[in-house]
Amino acid sequence: PGLTGTIPPEFFLLPRLQTINFTDCTGLSGGISPPVSGSTTVRYVIFKNSPQMSGTIPDGYQTLTRIITFTLSNIGLTGTIPFARMGSNFLTTLDLSSNALSGTIPELSFPSAAAFTLSLANNQLTGSVPLILGTRTTAYTKFDLSNNSLSLCANEGNSSQAGFSTILPKCSLTAPARTDCE
């Protein structure tokens, strides 16, 4: 909690660095630095409840090949979700909740982890929930898209939509279902 200022990009080059956890560091300000090329040991990136931070999600995080948890929650982020796929086959948590992210949810592609947490709640996301999110063959431990302006494509006979039946009870969609999607 006593940390102040910004985090330099070189921080990611610390030897054997596996966990970056800045939870409840209310003195941190500025944006998040992108990881420096060569950051191969980082497994957990957690920036949470640091409201003085701001900026967008920088490029580079999707290239971390060993990341397990990627949490950027309640840190004042704006802009869009800049990646569709994380480069790690080990990712089990993607939490970008409680920011001011806008735009649509990209066709996110995740590894087939035994269980997966996805939270994009409390942002300003719009449009349809990509059907690929409902076609996972393994369970979500958490699937939260609440408090956005999202809709679910409601085409009859769309077999891809069937996967949403198991996750919809856990998901609050605030816009009406659409019937104009394929």
C-alpha cells in the first residue's frame, strides 16, 4: 500500500520474476508498462484496486507464454480489449473487471484449461457476446459479463448458442437478445 509512482518496464526483466501483484496499492499512478521482450518467467500479473492508475491495456501481455493469471481489475483502464488470444497454454484467469473498457468483446480464444475464470464485468462493453465463449468444452469457474450493455445472439437453430445454457444463469446481460446475427 505504500508504493507510489509508476512501474518501469524494466521491472519485468527481474531474474526469476514469476508474480507481479499490486493489489490495493492506492498510491500507484499512471499506466501499466508493457512487459519487455524476454519476460519469459512471469506467471501471474495482478493489478487490482489501484484507482489512481489509468491508461489502456498495453500490447505485449498477450505474448507472455507462461502466464496463468492475468488480472487488471479496478485500475481505471479505458479503451478496448486489444487482444483476442493470450499466448499462454496455461492461462486459467482473465479478469478485466471494474474498469471503463469499451467496444465489443473480441472473439476471445483461450487454452482448454480444466476450469477457467472470465470476468469482464462492470465495464462499458457493447454488442453481442461472441458465440465462441459458449462453446468451451470445459467449465467456467466464473463467467461474469454483468453491468455492461451486452446481448446474446438469439437466432433459433444456432447450435453454437447451446453452450450458453450452462453459463447464462451466472451471467447478467443487460441488453435485449438480438435476432439479426448468424
